[in-house]
Amino acid sequence: MTVTLEPSVAKPPTAPGLLELEITRRCQSTCQSHCYAKAGPRQGHGTMTTDEWKRVISEAATIGTERIQLFGGEPTLHSDFAELVEHALSSGLEVIVYSNLFRVRADRWELFSRPGVSLATSYYADTDDGHDQVTGRTGSHAATRANIIEAHRRGIRVRVGIVGVLAGQRVAEARADLQSLGITDIHTDRVRAVGNAAEGAALPSTSALCGRCANGIAAVLSDGTVTPCVLGRFLPAGRVQGNTLQGVFSSPSWRRVAASIPASRRDPCGPDCGPNDDSCKGGGTCDPASGFTPTTAD
């Protein structure tokens, strides 16, 4: 008798602990000076269907990914956002929702309060004018600040990234303001030459990256392209349409892309880079690995 063994799904050596999923490029804000995804109110959700996103999430759990981060754009604007969160939780994954917290529907608070779900957001200044100047959206500072307060009141974990974009932006004051609200998980970073911040540059450069992309982290963009992280979106390594995550991460293309990124000069620095703050887990900021002079705030 011949016995046919079902092939086991081995964890690829490069399987990311954190997988970032860009489920939309639609956003209420227009961060023209630094948005890595060039997101905005007129952008769409991309070509990935909800079923394709669910397949990617299931595969991520199978190959050993522990957490997914839903981002955009503004991920909560996706019509099936809640369904994707529920599917990830039922697959045994932790879910980080990177939201601008500009508008939070009442039913979202219950979802955000679920075990295994946490929030991340960006905060640019302690004043309405300072924050709104960066986002291009009047009222965004007041709304985001109020929703940070509400999330903290409900006991929801909130990680906040402050990106230095403009001169005189009051980054230090923004951190102090967040601390006064009881927020302790705060990271600061500088603009990376990716997306809107790369306008005028000849080509995006790997020297703008922290050096940890593809090392425990990867991203799937709204068109199904797999990249070493959201900021490394100019380094496509494959697509999930017609392929599996394991197939992409085991491919020569993925290995070439990973090898092209300058290694980080800073240790320790965990692979927990958020899409807007690109900060190291546990505090501090990963400087670009080489050759890039960042823009800093006064």
C-alpha cells in the first residue's frame, strides 16, 4: 500500500514576526511633506480583494508570523476592516491597527478593546496649528488627541509615533503633551526619503532605511506587492497573487532584496518598525543605515 503524506508547511527562515498589510491608500489626511504611501482622500483600496487579504492573513499565521499591522492610508476606511481584524484574531494573530484616529466610529471602540488588538497613531505637535499643518486636515489635532485620550481611558494600548517633518514643529512639546495624558509608548523619528518625502529625488535609496527591513518584518502593499517593509516599498520582491507568502519569502528575489539593504549600525534594535514612526521596539530611533541625511525638526 502506498501512503501519500500531506506536505507540511515549514516556517521559512525569513518568515517575518511582524507583517504589515496596506489594506488601503485612502486617508482623510493629505500629508504632502512625508506620507510614504502618497495616501489621500482620492486614493482607493487597491487591487487586493478581501478574500485575498484573508488568505494572506491565514498564510501568515501558518508560517509563523505572530503579529499583523493593518495600515494605509487609514485602514479603518476599508469597508471590510472589521472582518479582517476578526479573521486575524481567529487565526491566532495579534493585530496592530495603525490609524490616524481622526474619526472613530462608536462600534470600533469595542473592536479595539478586544484582547490581542492594539492601536498605533501619529502625533505631530501639541497645538492645533502645528499638527494640522502636517496632516493638511483642519481639526485633525483635536480629533486625534481626543481619541488618544479615549483609547487610554478604555485601557487600550496605544503606541504613538512623532515624525519630525517641519522646522519649529514642537516635537519635544508633543512628547510632553502625550506623557501628560498618560501615554508612555512614544517614539520619535525623522522623515525618510520615501513616497512624498522623495519628491524631487532621482530615485528612492536603501540608505534611507533603518537597516532592519526584511529582518523579522515584511509588508504586503495594496496591489499585492511584497516588500521588506512599508518604507521599503520601492523594493518589490514578489506578489501574493498567484503565489504564497512562503513562496515569496523563500524566493531568490526576496533574498536579493534583503541583501540589498545596508545593515543596521545600531544594536539592539528589534524589528518592530511602524509605518509612520519606523521606531525601534523599546524606545529610541533607528537612524538610516548609511548615506542619508535626515530632515529633523527644531
